[in-house]
Amino acid sequence: MRYVFVDIAMALKKGLGVWVIAWILALPQVGWSGEVHVAVASNFLSPLKEIAARYEQDTGNRLILISGSTGKLYAQARHGAPFDVLLAADSKRPALLEREGVGIIGTRFTYAVGALVLWGLESGRVQESLARMSKGKLAIANPKTAPYGRAAQQTLKNLGLWKKLQLFLVQGENIAQTLQFVATGNATLGFVAKSQMKDPRFKFKGSRWEVPVDMHEPILQQAILLKPGLANSSAKQFLKYLDGTVAKKIMRSYGFRFLEE
């Protein structure tokens, strides 16, 4: 497994500005038949690592994965970061990039439909614990930059709990940090992605509740080819691969659905 992974949030925390990161990503690599710089939403990183390994095995090409919240990746793409492809956790940002001339018209599609889960380390019915919450912290991703955070906010409003639970909220920069808050005990409950809970590398204790799909807007995760990838035949090939049988089988194992289902 020889893909490269860059965590944008971590790089920025270490003091690397977006242009330094862009310069690093643009450095030439030797000895590969094709490279694709893929900006990927945090919730999709684990399945994409598996897909990247199969993609390299099947094509000989390499994916360079840059992970972060969809909002942050959108802003960086808009300001010239050399991403070939964006795999967002929503449909809003890819559509914006398309209208702004950064995304290539005709390449945008929904590659997966995500699901939201409420998770807590303690046993019992977590939805009941949410309703009577009087201490501890409730973790959600930032609704302004993370689609799963926005879905969590919509769910709490539909449950009539948004105002009541304001004092208990702690926001993760992305859905990966939100999961970490709960896993480390820094939050009692947290709204996370189902794909995270299905990650075969981890065994999650406690209890969970898969939020009904009518509690929030559909989480349509869209992909789009970006201007830097227009001349990259491997980038176009990867998007076709993502919409194929091998990739969909991996995505389904992480709890994703598809529009045709």
C-alpha cells in the first residue's frame, strides 16, 4: 500500500500555510506511471485508503490523499491548491466549485450516500441519554464546514433539542476529530459518520443509534474533477474507477448507500 496521505488540519496546526502545503503536494514524484492528488472528506478517508490500494493494484497509478473537512478543502481548492479531484461529504461545495470555474462541468456525481450515527461509550439507549442530557459533552462536527455536523444540527433541531443542548456542545473541526472526542471520553455522546463506526480496524464499545434519514437532509457525497486534474488522464480514470464495482463494494462495507438503491 503505497499511497501518500496528507492531513491538512494537522499540517496547518504545525504552522504550515496552505501555499506551503500546495508546494509540497506539487513536488515531482519519480517512478510512478500516474499520480492523482485527491482531496477527501474526513469521513471517507478509511474506505478511500482501501480503494487506493486496489486502484494501484489494478492500474499501477498512485493516489495522494489530502484529508480534511469538506469546507476547508473547498476553500483550499478555490484558492489554488493543486488538487486533481475533490471527494466531498456534501453536494453543495462541488456545485459551488463548478459554478466558480474551479470544478469541471459534467464531471460531478454522487459517489455515495452517507448515514449519521449517535454514539456513546456507555451502554444503553443513546437517544434517551441525549434527550435527558444534564452533564458531560455532546460532540458534533462544525456545521459550517462539515456536512455531517450540519446533519447533526438538523437532527437536534428536529428532535427539539438544539437550544436545550447548546451548553453541552463541543465542535470538532471535522468528523474525525468528533469521533476522537467520544473515543477518548472527552465527550459523552457524539454524532459521527456510520462509515467511521464500520471501520474494520477498530472495535467500538458502547451503544449507538443510526439516525433516521428523515431527520436531516440527505448526505449526498459528491466527487468532481478540478482544473488541475483536467490534463491528468489518471484523475479521470480514477473517477470512473470510483463509480465502478470494486470501489462500490468497499464503500458498501462501510455502510454507504447509493442513489440507485
